[in-house]
Amino acid sequence: MATAGSELEQVRLRIPATPEDLAALKLGSVVFLDGVVYTAREGVYKRVLEDGVALPDGLTEISNANFHCSPAASRNDDGTYNVGGVTATASFRFSKWMPQWFEKSDAKVIIGKGGMSGDDYRNVFVPRGAVYLTTVGYGTGALLGRGIKGVRDAHWIDELGIAQALWVYDVENFGPFLVDSDLEGNSLFEQQGQLVNANLERIYAGLKSPSLSRFGETDDRSEELI
């Protein structure tokens, strides 16, 4: 990870990513993607993992990068699609599906918003040789849309709707994303959260207990959900 005052490392990552490519990623590095990326979130996970519907033919051969997002998309008269932007969604919501999803899809790069837990990275991602990339801040949907060069396919729109469908994109210089987890299961957010919490303990020291404790307010950082 880059130190304070230094420039963040930037990486162009080709999809499908190889184990060697992923092993070279460092926490906090800025990543741009080239190749094919597909979207899959709870609608796709339920359809594939719970309803037993097979993934589209050939998908796992051309991509191992799953983006938790929905597109701002419109359909042209000739049946093609325009995608103006893509909005990432919070990945922690999909934690329960990830072990099965890795087995079905052989995904190696999961992209989304906000990261997942350190336990997910260590216990689910590491055994499958997978990493997590997070979007950078909010309001980046249009910026990410610039990296989408075309829609290869859009599966299950009638069944799931535009937001939940499985979209397959050709991308170039698609990003920026930050490396939140590496192949060792280290987490950028977890590490930085520990540093923040350590400082907050010193700030709280000597203060009275929260006046709204009867409503559940607490100064115990271990009881808070981040």
C-alpha cells in the first residue's frame, strides 16, 4: 500500500485475470480493467444458486470478474443497448451466496461498493484465489460508464428486470477501483478501520457515558456496524 505523501500505484488488469496478475495486486492500488466484466447480484445469485438455472454458455471462459452493480441502460430499436453508467451496490449483502457462487462461476475478481468483511476474505476469498475491488467514493456511475465499450449480452432482463439482469460488458480502462483485499486475505478497509478505532479510543477516554444510552447509543467500537 502506498505511504502518506506518495502516489498510489496504478495497475491495468486484463480480464480474465490470471493468478499471477492477482498475486501482484497490492492493497490500496488503483486498478483499471480491460476485457470482459459481467454483472451479478442477488437476482442472478438466487436464479443460479437457488433455482438451479445454468449460467449463460461460455461466460466463465471469457470473464472471471463479477461486478455487483446495476446499469443505467436503454434499449435501441434494433435490440442493442446503451449504457450511460453503472452504479455499484453494497457487496456485504451478498456474503451468504459467495461460497457457492465461487464454485459455480470460478470468479476471481469481485467488484462492488464498500468491501466485505475480513472473515469473508480470509475464509471464502482466499481458498478460491479471489480478490475484491471497491469503487472509489460515490457518484462515479457516469465515470465508470465511460469504460464500457459495448454490451456483449444482457441475460434474463424479462425475468429479473434491468437492474438485476446479468449484463456482459466489453470494457477498456474501466475504473478506477481500489484493491480492498489481496490473495492473502488482507483488507484495506479492515486495516484502516483498526487505525481509526485506536485513535477514537483515545478521544473517548475520560468522557462520560453517552447521554442517549437508553436508545442504544454506545462508545464501544466493537458494537458498532461499519
